Amino acid sequence: MAIMNVNPTRMQLSKLKKQLKTAVRGHKMLKDKRDELMRRFLDLVRENKELREKVEKELKSCNDHFVNASAVMSKQSLDAALMSPKQQVNIENSSINIMSVDIPVFSSDTRTSNEGDIFPYGFAFTSFELDDAVMSLNNLLPDMIKLAQIEKSCELMSAEIEKTRRRVNSLEHVMIPRYQETIKYISMKLEENDRSSRTRLMKVKDMLLDKAHNYSK
């Protein structure tokens, strides 16, 4: 591990010790954040799996209704029945902050509160299978919006986990060892300088004693 390019002084040693203490504290905080993000991420993944299986099952049922409707209605009649929707769905996007991650929150409302407005056609010339298909899709819409919210949350949280993991690894395997090696180097250098200074002082003392009394202790 390469040491930092710094002057081996006591002031620099004190500064590096403070920086090491901060790095160790930051490393612990980031590890705690990473662990909590992983816990929440796994909860979201499990919820996503269950909801996706439910949505796919319901979509298959909706598709079956549309297939049955197309079997008893001509393509022109089916297209005409669905050409001009009466209802309108509005999606609003907000967010909540979880562990420094802005998690999206999707909400929806309809232009009118009349449930009958989900059917953009009259019932006289259409199949009940088409009614079932439209009703199924309408009932499934909240789950589809919820699924989109969870999957986007998983994506954002996964990116934050990876970023936090890189920071933890950088501190653990690069920065903290570099601080420790540099502090060790400066400490050894200062001790060596102290020994050299003491040796020089002892030699000066001996020289002064020899000069004054012609002897040395």
C-alpha cells in the first residue's frame, strides 16, 4: 500500500489521525447504510415477485377474454368499440426519501367517478367477453401502477447499493489502510529524528565537557 506524499511532521501526523478517525466513522456509517438498503431492497424484491406473478396471471385472464371477444365479434366491430375511450386516467408522480434514495410514489385518478365510463361503447352490439376484458383491465390498473412503482424503486435502490458498496470498499481497502501506513511511516520517521536529535545532543554535551574539563561522562 503506497503512503501519501506528505511531510513527516507532528502537525501532519495529528491531521492524519483526525482524518483516519473520520474515515473509520464514515466507513461504519456507510456499512450500516448499505446493510439497511439491502434489507429494504430484498423486501421490495419479494413484494415485486409476488405482485408481478399476480399481474401476469390477471393479464393472461384479460387476454383470454379479448381472444374470446374477438372470436364472436368481427375485427372491425372490436376496433370500433374501443376506438373512442370515455374515461381518462391521470397518473401523478411524487417521491419519498429512503436512505438518501428518492423512491417514486405513483397515484392515479380518473376524469369521472362513474364506473360505467370505463366502457367506451354501447352494450347492444358487443360481446359480454369484451365487457369482462375491459372490467378486468380496469381492476388490474392499480396493481400495474403499483408494480411500476416497485420496479422503479428496486432499480434506484440497486444503483444506490452499488454506489455505497464501492464507497465502503474504497474506504476499507484503500483510504483507511493508506492513512494507517502513512501514520505509521510518519511516526517511525519522527522517532528516528528524535533518536538522531538525542544522539547529537549527547555528542555536543560530551564535546562541551571535554572542552571545559578535559573529560567526558
